[in-house]
Amino acid sequence: MKKLGIFYLLPTIILLLFSCKDGIDGINGMDGMDGRDGMDGIDGMDGINGMDNLRSEIVTIEENPNGEPIVVPEASSELYRNANGITVNFKTENLIPNNTYTMWFVVFADAPGPPSSTYAAGLIVGENGKGKLSANISAGDIFDYPGLLKVFNNPLTAEVHVVLRTHGPAQPGLIADQIQTLEGGCLSGFPTGPGLHPDSDVVGYCANVQVAVHLGN
């Protein structure tokens, strides 16, 4: 009897399934409003033409009778400037392995009076005799010139000399001073000044040995 009951119910179920009508579709909702386009970003201010990237040769002086400066092969100093400051990438060679060196910015016409100088970077040179140093000065930085505090105000127009100074071979216990201060480890040699002098591997010898000149505008 159960099997017969199921048999007679199946046609009824099938009939009900195929005889049901679809309901009326609901009304489509309104399209959402398009988002408003964002404002275009403001373009960055361009630097003065010819002042964005200045590349200069690096010169040195050798022990020769006439003392004329010579260009260091495969060496260059690249200076980037904008209204916020300057950045220098100094790449050089012909340095003495294991010697310590500091790099200095000497800035002209950033303010009335004599040029200002400030520490830039330092390193110990490896066996290949090559050196890469990078540093920057920001507008508003204060230079502690002897007896006078000067503010760096004109990064777009100031003339900048990048000077490399040797501090002789690395001396244990003095290395931090040798790569961070003007007279670190110095026992002999030459004081700071516009002249260039030969490099040396004599312990305690200090001198300005290379320079790159970036003219102002």
C-alpha cells in the first residue's frame, strides 16, 4: 500500500511544479549617483633651468714642479638643488687605501661675509682606492663659522665647493674623529684653506687633497 501511495502522489507533485506561475519581477532600483572626480594634484615646482643637476669634475694636485691641478679620471661630483636645499654625490678615486677622509661643503654667497664651511661626510678607503660620499644641506641650516653663526638661505644660487680632506692612515681609537672632524688625528700637514696639497700615507698627516666646484647662479 505504501508503494502505491507514493506512485499515485508523484504525478500530482509534478503537475504542481510545472503549473506554478512565476511571480511578477520587482521594479528595478534607481541607479546610484556617480562619484565626483577628485581634483588633480598640483604639479611640483620646477627648479631653475640648468640648476637641477650640476655635474663637476674633481681636481687634485700632485707633487710636480708646476703644481697645476689635474682632473681625477673617472671621478665626478653631482650636485642637485631646489628651494629646500642641496644634495651632493661625490665619487672619486686615486685615494690611499686605509686612509681616512672627510668631505666638507664650502658655501659662497649664501650670506654676507666670508664663505661658510660645514661637515658633509667621512670614510675609510678600501683597497681599491675609491670613495663614494653623499650629503646634503637644507635651507635654514646654521653654519657655526668662527665667531659668527650663518644661516644657509640660498640653495638655488649659492656657489658650493666640495672639498675632500685626508686625515692620514686610520689610527685605532681616533677613527671617529678622523672621519667626522676637521682636525681629527692631525699631527702634521696643512691647515684648511683654498690650496690643495698632495695626499700622504704618513700617520697624522692632514691636508685638503681634492675639490669640485659647483658655480652659483
